[in-house]
Amino acid sequence: MSQLIPFQYRLQYLLDSLVHLCNQRQQNKMPFCNEIMGSSLIERSSFISSSKRVIFHHHHSFQEKKNLTLVPLDRRAVRLRKVAKFPVAAISEDLVKGSSSSSVPAEKPVKFKVRAVVTVRNKIKEDFKEILVKQLDAIGDSIGRNVVLELFSTEIDPKTKGPKKSNEAVLKDWSKKSNVKAERVNYIAEFSVDSSFGEPGAITVTNKHQQEFFLENITIEGFATGAVHFPCNSWVQARKDHHGKRIFFSNKPYLPSDTPGGLKLLREKELKNLRGDGKGVRKLSDRIYDYDTYNDLGNPDKGVDLRRPTLGGSQQYPYPRRCRTGRAPTDRDLYAESRVEKPLPMYVPRDERFEESKKNTFSVKRLKGVLHLLLPSLKSSLSINNQDFNEFSDVDALYTEGLLIKLGLQDDILKKVPLPKLVSKIKESSQGILKYDIPKIITKDKYAWLRDDEFARQAVAGVNPVSIERLKVFPPVSKLDPEIYGPVESALREEHLLGQLNGMTVQQAIDENKLFMIDYHDVFLPFIERINALDGRKSYATRTIYFLTPLGTLKAVAIELSLPSAGPNYQSKRVVTPPVDATTNWIWQLAKAHVCSNDAGVHQLFHHWLRTHACSEPFILAAHRQLSAMHPIFKLLDPHMRYTLEINALARQSLINADGVIESCFTPGQYGMEISSYAYKNFWRFDMDSLPADLIRRGMAVPDPTQPHGLKLVMEDYPYADDGLLIWSAIENWVRKYVNHYYPNSSMISNDKELQAWYTESINVGHADLRHENWWPTLNTSEDLISILSILIWNASAQHAALNFGQYPYGGFVPNRPPLMRRLIPEETDPEYASFLADPQKYFLNALPSVLQASKYMAVVDTLSTHSSDEEYLGERQQPSIWSGDAEIIEAFYDFSAEIGKIEKVIDSRNCNQTLRNRCGAGVLPYELLAPSSEPGVTCRGVPNSVSI
């Protein structure tokens, strides 16, 4: 206060006010001491909001006391934060201590009670064992086997030299509420603390029951400054499984150097618990985050053909690290970790596992249910005649009849299903098993996929819009070793393009930014010989050249198809140009299909899996190991790490493993993950994963400080980039506000030991194979941190969404985007050329995946393209008003959320703009993959916060 009121007058006024208050409340039988202590133990839903405790505003002179205003105590809390360093349990100390007198004896602390409201989330469905144990826990709770809480202050107790603590308190009425069917159940615990307790900063929980429970949050009521929130969102294990107490911190963020004395040891202890000791086999109930290589993709114990190299830890196969499980090695290879096959779960830290609604969405999909149950029977039931698509009506039948009806196998398969209830559900849900929804690509125009303009449009507005680059040098030149892979020169020549460039020369078109390319030559050529030796796999290393028309759309003008050189006289490169007759039309269609097959492989193995899934995992592991839950940067990243470790573990179990979905359904087969490792070594750079840097690197934009995002697109109608830049800027602005709030100067970043440990470990351990690369960003300034965090959040949210949720809408119709090819394009001298001429449609369809390969692939991308009901989208997060105890940050987050809402409206308006032909027109799908919100299901839109599928 700028002017102090004499102590004796202030004390007299205080007593008068309290007597008046006591008389006023006498009819309600409100205990006088409760008003002094700022809490009421009368059963109430909220201590603070329901108690109209009073205090006076300070005025400049005591003579004005008749005009002093009485206000409710809860309104006073904000004012007190400006003058007090911590919440207090009684009326503010500055009202009762003298301004200069030291003769007044210190006030003896007075005991009073506060209440914890503990929210536990129930399971929606419980199995018999869980129900039984739940009842036993209810009985045990009534005889003392309780859930016990203890409250910790931010202050040090001068007597014990440890944090001030409350008494231990048990949750009340657990046994009475054990049968409550609500999704969330609130329990009460009461603590006894004294008036010098200070600010609550942590709480420990001991679960003496037999079964884990999900603790959503704890709210402490009864302190004069208002409720104190503890967001938990964690499984609390039984003490019999994990002996230590669980530690939860309040929502108030602290940098390491600002950690209150009472919380320092608890902060260090919790991080130590999460790191573990790097030994032993992880139990499913563990919460330990550690690193390992990808040494569990193969299964040598099942056969030599299922051996796979370890990815990570070598120069030959560098790779990011994944979460360690500690499983024993295989019998036949001591360097390979033993497998865990479905339905057994793969270890991830307990809180990283799917929540129930997410798990239900994932498990009811065909991938985990019908598909894996029936495919072994399908393989033995198929005859040679129905293994392939022979007519386009065979493809259509997957959406109108279902796979088994089409093959005439439904009754045979249903007899092999052991569960009658499952059979009835299958019959009720569909007339034919594996009956698929019609993919969006053929909903507006069934034949759109055949058109060249649609083939080109998908390069900038499809499921993989991040491979296209501006052509800078013609002919293109390979960077591969010519002694191993042959001449570096391309077979493309100017005469291949001249008739397609609207009268321009190639150099003119390059100078005017009219030529673009998707180049998979150097990615695929080192593997083509081995791929083509596989049964039923045929591939080229492709290059595709596009011309930007005056309408702003792209036109494919040439496709180069390369095979390994087999000798000086062997023609290993072939150029295919747009058709001039019926024969060249089918050759052109086959060439485009091979481009799409290359594109599907690079999209899945590099852009999608590697960049957004695998490369993010080390940063997530390091965040849990090195950043306290109290750290403001952990709080920022938290929603963008949700479910990623779980979905990556599931990928190792059934997608990227030996004989998994990727190997079964994509052209590279068993060499797919080697290609992913090759791409990691030669093409991935963290610093290039920011959207502006990526666009400039690919030549799709040029720096321009006069433009809103600091760059100018060279192709105006580029839907992915147009929408992406809006989201990138919103993320970057939100991160900038956040970082600048906690780090007003750069020295604080250099001195933040947790932050530096997180980033250092992410690189030196999580990305150890590339740790010496000179392109890694430094972390010394606020701008460094803003850039690093923006990249991580962008990759986890918008980048992943753009690459993932269009997989079924575009790839679910296999002829549009075949994931593998089984035939090369026949030359006139080839024996197959005659059959190609006789029935080119059949030849084309037989070159695509088989019926089973297509069905399995469709089931997988259908699952991967599905939003669950508990999805959290960009601009949303759990408990949005209390995830942080910093009011200024909460307000900034709401601003960010509002900005995301505005971006969605801009995207909607763009999709109605007929001048933007890559996203609006007859039969053209709108570009909604970066529209932030979505309903559950396969929607081809929606930007979740994290890589969660």
C-alpha cells in the first residue's frame, strides 16, 4: 500500500467488521472462526464461491473508513496476488501487522481444514475380472485399504527442512460410489493445515486398492485465494504393483530456477522416476520413458525370411530411436528383440496408451477385427480366377457387394468364425463382409481419377502435396554414384516437352517458374533391382514433369521410368509422354500408375511415417525424461504428444514389421523400412521441417519480406501451402507469445537446465545417428526456441493431418493410387505385349494389387483415416481454462483458438472460389485436409493436436 493506516485503527476496524459479520451470519449459524480462517466446513459444493466473506479495500486515510467497501473474499483474490507472494489461508497478513512496531508477538498458526475434490474417470466397459476386483476394492476401502492423499506446500518447513505437509487424508465414500455408472465420479478428502501453510504446490496419491484407477484432476478448496487445480490425467497404479507415491503438481508453471523450495526435491524425484534405470523388462503398468533401436521389426524365430536389419545405431541403417521395452532377445538372433504379437499389447508408458473411447474406435475397425480374423481363411479359399481384378466392376463390387459376396465365399468364411455373436453382427452390419464406404475421390466424378488434370491436381492438393518441387535444371541430374547406378544424366530431352509448353522453350518455362517435378529417381533406384526380384512386385524409379497452365492448374507433360543399368547396351531409361492414340493412352495410364505407386511408397515411408511419426518420438521421450510437468514448455507440448508413442508401437507391431501391412501392400515389400532409413540419412533435416523452409527448399516459394508470411508462392493456387501457411503462422504466433512470456531474455533459455537437457538429449540420444550433422538448430535464443517448438507442433498437428486423413478418401479407390504394381509396361518386343494389345484394361487391372492386397490396404487406410470421438483438434485441449495456472497464458490460448476458427472460415471460402481450380470445380474435391475441425469418422478433414493415428 502506498500509505499505511495506523495499526490500532486498522485493528479496531477489523474487529468491528467481524462482529458485524458475526451478527449478520448468526441466523445461519456460521461459525465465527470459519470466517476468520477464510473457509467453511459446512458441506458445500464450493467453499469459496458460496462463502461471502468480506474484507475492506484500503483507502488513503482512516477518516474515510465509513466509505470503505465490503467485498466478497473471492473477488479479493486477484487484488491480493499483486501484493502477496503466495495464497494465504487467513485474512491477509498486512491487515493485522503493524507498520513499524516489532513489539507485537507473532500470531500463532491456527489449524483449519481444506477440502480436495478428486475426479476419477470410470471405464465405460469393464470385463468380469475388473468388476470383481472393483467390488473387492470397495470392501477393502471400508476397512482401511484406501486411496490416501497428502498435500505439499511450496514452502520449506523451518523445523524439518522439508516441504510443509498436511496430514494424510483418505478419499471418502469410495465403497458407496463403487457402483455409480457415471463417466466421472467426484470424491472428497479433507486436510488439516495451519494458517502458515502457504501455497499448495503438490499432492501425493497412494492407491492401496488392488486395481488402478484414472485420476482426472484434483481441486483443493478452502484457501482464501480460491481453488487450486491439479490437472492429473493419469493412471494411478496399486501400491502392490508400484510402491512409491504418485506425485502431482498444481497447474502453476515454474521454470527450474523459479521452483519454490518446497517443490524442488519433488520435481527432481518425479523426473528420476520417469527416466528409470534402463534395465529390465517393462511392465504394462510402468511409466518409464527410455530409448532403443528398431530391433524388433523382424521375427527370425519364425523363419529366415522374416529377418530384418536393426534400424538405428549403425552407419548403414541410421534411424531415430523408439521407446524401449526391454524384452528378451530372440532365440536365433541375440541382437533382435523378441516380438509381441496381437492381441497382446506392446509396452508404452501407461499414460501413453489409448483411452477407452479411442481404443474402441481403433479396435472396431476392420484392421483389428474382421480383417485379421478372415484373411488367412481367404487365402486358402481363393482360386486363381478370382485373385485379380479383371474388370472395373470388380473394384466397384467392393463398395456395393462386399469382398466375400463378390468372391462367393461368405458362407464358407462365416463357418470358420468361432463366435456366433460376431457372425450375427457381421450379417446385421453389412450384406457382405468387408463392404467399404465409397471413397471421396469417386463420389463427385466416378472417372475423375482417369483424367490427367486430376492426376496433376493431386500433386498439390492430394494426400501427398509435399514432394513436388520447381524444376531448376533441365535435364534433371542424379546425385547417385555413377559407378554403381549408371549415368547421372536423365533421358528427358527438350523434344519430349516442346509440344506441351504453350509455345515456350524449356528454358523460358523454367525462367518463368512454369515447370515442376516430382523426382523419385534417387530414392528408388538403389532398391529397384531387389524389389523387382520379389514375387509379384515390379517398379521403376520415376520422374514426372508438370507444366503450369495459364489457368493455374498443372499438366503432366512427361514421365521418365528408370531401371538399373544391366550393361552398356541396355536401355535402362524410358520416357513416356501424353497419349496420341489408343495404345499410347493405356501406356500413359500404366506410367501414371507407376508414378502413383512410387508416390504411395515415399508418402508412407518417408513423409508420413518417418517425418511425422518416427522423428517426433525422440522429442517426446526426452520431454517426459527431462522436462518437469511444471515446466511451461512441457505444458505447451503436452497436447501435441498425446497417443503418439502408442500409435508408433502399434505400427511396429503390425504395420512396419516383417510381413506387416507395409510389406504386404506397398511396392518396396521387405525393403520398405530400408528405404525409410535411406531417406532419413539422405533427405531428412529437422531444420527443413518448418513449412516456410520446406517450401523455399523445394522452390515452391521465394523469400519476400513484403508478403504476410515472409515468402511468396511461385504457384498461386497451391491449396496445401495456401492453407498451411495460415496454420503455420497461427502456431508460430501462439508459440512466440508463450515463449516471450516465460523467457523475456535469451540468457534465461541458455540457463534453463531442463530445457537444454531436453533438446540435447533429443538430438544426441534420440537422433544419435545424425547428431553430428551441422544443420541442427542451436538453442540459445528466444527465436531458436520459437522455431524448434513451432516445427514440432506443426509436424504433430497440421503436417500429419495433411498427410494422413486423405489416405482412404484418395487411396481407398485403388486404381487412383495403387500402393504397389505387379507388372512393368510392356515393350513391343516383350512376350506380354500381345496380351496387352488384346485386352489393355485387363492388363492394367492385373498390374494393380490383387483383390486381397487391395482389400487389406483399404482396410488399413480406412482405419488410419478415421477420427475418434475423443479427438482433440488444434485450438482445443483438455480442461482449457485450468491447464495452466497463468491467466495471461490462458487468455493467449483462447486467442489462438479463435484464430484457428477464423482460419477454418477462410478455408471454407476458398473452397467455394471458382477461380481456384485446384480446389473448386465440377467433380473436384474441395481441399479440406487442413480445415481444423471434424466430426468423428472418415471425413477427409480435421487437424488433431497430435499424431494419434
